[in-house]
Amino acid sequence: MEQKLSFTDTVYQKVIQQLSIIDSFKGNWEVIALKDSKHLKELQKIATIESIGSSTRIEGATLTDEEVEKLLKSVKITKLTTREQQEVVGYYDTLKVILDNYTDLELTERYIHQLHGILLKHSGKDQSHKGKYKTLSNQVVANYPDGTQQIIFRTTEPHLTASEMQALIHWSNERFAKNDMHPVLVTAAFVYEFLSIHPYQDGNGRLSRLLTTLLLMQQGYGFVQYISFEYIIEERKEDYYRALMEGQKNRYGKTEKIDKWILFFLDCLTTLIKRLEAKYEIYSKLKKDLNERQKSVLEFVRKNKKVRMSEIEETFAKYSRNTLKKDMTYLVKEGLLMKTGERKGTRYHYEE
């Protein structure tokens, strides 16, 4: 593994710079987390919905964040009839287990199998192989909204899967225990190797992102639960697959390097930090002055990035047009939203 993680001087400097940003924010966030649980609960709720929606869409699902939220609110009375619904609820259940129990979950085959079982527990066609290593060859496939697929790379053969997973788990736990490599680098390397092995017949991509959250939280980077890492991956889906392919093209060879994957992973984390800083500032300074209607309107625009007044009126039909227009004027005045255009061409924007 160390050979794959050997960097040129230029890459090494970039890695050190990114890790410095991440660790500096980690220290600052620990202070925030101790004093402000109210706003953090709101942020975690939003991040959970975004993570579920994004991670399942990366694998080809089509449910929007709004549809995900609606499904989870009615899950106790809704029969999960579609594959997408089953994947959403399975992801939610697994993420909840991680968020509630991350300090007690060890990085072992047993616990990884259990998380995989929870992830697929609602999917009828996956019952025979959930929580078990694959028995058939598989490959990493990129799924796109138009239904097309692209093979990214081939993965470890079934007869080698158990031994490679055992070696990966041993290496990762040894690094964490000895503290002889930065824990974020260990996490990034683990995720790359996990995806390269692709140990299960299905659910590998989703589980890799859940394990990312687990490992980062275990190493003290608890801020990842308040902003969606998966959302950033979805935004940069092409870069995500390209970074994986760059290392994978030389799989098992002496020239296999994962520097581009490491830089991509760290860049996503620093992007996450910038967004969390901005979002927390808004919540802590301004949201306390908003009523529930205004909070809902702000969240609607944030999720959709750019909206017309007519879309706001349609979504919040129980309120009068005059009331909603006053809300928009106030949100723009406070700097929470940006307004462009005039009359029918007016758009309201939310900038991360």
C-alpha cells in the first residue's frame, strides 16, 4: 500500500496543505459542537436527507431529496414496492446505526458484513447474498440519469476477495493504532481499496460512502455528519470515477498510484468544510430570527438553487402571495438569498 501512496514533491505539498485545512477546521469545530447542539441537529437532519438522496442517485436512482424526505416520514405505513424505495430506507437505516453507534463499531469483517446486511435488508432480490462476500465476478459501473452505463474497472475475483479484505482491514487498523500515517489518508486509501475489491455482489458504492462517514467520525472528524459528503461526490461524479480509474488502470502493478484519488478525496473534504462554515454561519446568526414559514422557503430555494416566484407560490400554496413576497424581500435583504431579473424574469438564488 505504501508504494501506491508515494507522492511527488508537488503532490505531497498539496496533500499537506489540504490536511492542514482539514485538521485546523476539526479543532475549531470541536469547540462549536460543545456549545451549539440546537443548530447542529437541524444541519444533521438536512445532511442525512441529502446523503441518502445523493448516494442512491450516484448508483442510478432517481428520487429527489424531497421525495426521499417524504418517503422516510411515511416509511412505517408505506410498503416499499420499488427498488429505489428499498435502497433509500436501507441507506437511512445503515447511516442511523453509524451515527448512533460509531464509537462501538469496529473495523472488522463481522461489522462490515452487518452493515451490508442492514443496507440491503429491504431488498427482496438481495436477501441471499446480503452480508456475504461475492461469489460471482463483478465490476464498477457508472450509472447515468439517461439510463446508460459505463464500465469503470474490473474488480477482485471472488476467490481472492476474503483474503484481500482481511489484508486491507489489518493494514488500516494497524495504521490507525500506530498513528504512523494521517488518519484521513488511511481512510481515503481504505475507500479506494474497498471499491477496487468490490467485495459484495451489490451495494459496494453505497457501503463505501457509509464506511467513509464511519471511519472519519471514529478518527474525530465528526463534522462530516452535518454536511453531506455524498452530495459533493454526486456533484463531481465524473471526477470521482476518473480518479478511481486513474489508479485502477495499473491494478496489481508496481506503477499503481492513487495520488489523484487522494487529492480528489481531500478536495471534497475541504469543499465540505467551506460549505459547512457558510451554512453554520447562516443558521447560527440568522435562522434564529426567521419564522418556520421563512425557514421552509429558504430551505426550498437552497435545495433547488434557483427558483421563480410562481414555484414558491405553488409549493407554499396555503400562504398568500403577498405574505410570500414579503418573505422573499426579507430573505434577500438579510443576504440569505440573491435576486436577479425583473417581473416574470425574476429568479431567487441560493449560493453555497
